[in-house]
Amino acid sequence: MKTSVALCTYNGEKFIRQQTDSILDQTKKVDEIVVCDDGSTDSTVSILNSYKEKYPELFKIYINGENLRSVKNFEKAISLCQNEIIFLCDQDDVWMENKVANYCDFFQKNPNIAVLCSNGLGIDDDGEELEKISFWDAPEMLSNKGLEPDFFEITAFLRNIVTGATVAIRKEFRPQILPFPSVESFHHDEWIALIASKQKKLHFLSEKYIKYRLHANQTVGGVFLPQGTESENYLLNYFSFNSFNANFKTYRKILRSLRSANAKYLKLKETSATQKELIEEVLKLSAEKYQNLKTKLRKEFPLQSLFLK
């Protein structure tokens, strides 16, 4: 099972060596590293070229003539990968050394799975582990309570917990997801998760296979919460929104998520060239769930619900 890494960079000189070294140090060696740099003005490209000099058969480096930004840059990188399994890769994280081996092993044993993702550790600028829980912990928390996570509903209506830095896809699944739509605040990993989960081809590994760096200059973040019972209860209530008995605050949070999802998919409907039927289905379901939850809220919290906009 041959592998490619789709690595996107932009002014990443501070951490790119740590990320690249963690890819090279895998117990199962990768077969190709496709780098798409989005017009870095620091030393990122020269650092990458130094790796290419050492590993000329491994590295393929492309410099964008114009700044594509994250979503379209990943679209380009993924499209250029040649091998059976494609790992998406940010420039500032660190991979666990068994990530590639264990992902490939899972893909081999589960031919029906096209997209694989995982949990991860949080680290700071200095690589120190953060003492926090994350939205990635929710699937295992739900399973421990006897609730089966519905990744399609979670992705479509609540928030995306499939982080691109943990994602690997089968090359044969590429036509299903490309091109990525261009909608503000809608990212490629969410699009991949939506399509794969709808087709029952997504699997989430509870093991932690990356060290995800939390720092001021990252493009997307916001996955961590303070450790403690309050955060755990919040995650359980929020992600089991079909079967929960929540407080008013959680109801309100979920209603807002459903409204935001509906607005986002209305924009997708206008811009996406593919997956039209799926987008229409999400729009219909989000409206239905919003009305059902609103009715339930009014019954359980009649006074407070009067003050909702």
C-alpha cells in the first residue's frame, strides 16, 4: 500500500522542520511528499529544498504563482498525489511515529472505508502538551455512554470534528470530493467529512496520532476546552442532541448551530458544482431539526424561550 503526503505550506519556517522530520521518522516510510507552497516570503521554501536535496525521489515541491489560500491549496496538493493512500498534512504539527503504519493497516483491513481520521494531542509553541480535552474526545465519550456517534449529523448540523491534519483518504475517493467549494469559513476537511460520512465511508480513530499545535498564527483552531466535568458534560449534551435532556444554554447553542448550518449550506448551494442533492438534503434536514428542537425547547423552558430571537 503506497502512500502520499499532501503538505501545504505558507510562511511556516518556525515549525516546518519538526513536521517534516516526523513524517520522515515514520515506522512505515511514506513513498511521496507533495508540497504546495502558497507563496511563502520567509525561509520555508529554502528549508524544504534542503530536504529535497537529501531525498530527491521523495519530495515534489510546487510553488504557487498566486496565493490560493488553504482550501484551494489543499485541493491542488491532493490532486497532484500519485499513490493509493493520501495523507493530508499541515505545516506546524507533529505526527506520532506509528501514524502511517496504523492508518494503512486499518485501510487494508477495512476496504469499505475511504476516509480515516483520528484524535490528537494539543501542544503549544514549544511543543509542550496542553492539559485540555478536545472536541475530538466526543466520539469516544459518546460510545462510552452507549451512544453511537452519527458523524454525518455531527458534521452537517453541529460542527466539524474531522480535522484535516488527521485525515487520510483513498485516492479512488478523490473524484467524490474535488473540487472543493469556495465558501467563507467552510473548509476542505468539513467537505470531505460530510461526503464520506453520508456514504458511510468515514471512520474516526480514538487513538491520538498527531500533536496538534495551538498557536497565534494558525488558520483554524478552537478544538480545545478546559479539563473538567463541566466540559465533559457539555460535549456529551451537545453531540447527543437527538437524545439529550439538556439545560437551556445547551438548547440555545444547538439551535444556533443549526441556524448557522442552514445559512452555510444555502451559500454552498449557490457555489458548489458538485453534491447538489446532498446539499439539498442537509438544508431540508437542518430546517426540520431546528423546528423540532425549538418546539421541544418551548415545552421544557416556556419562559426562557420567550426571550430567544
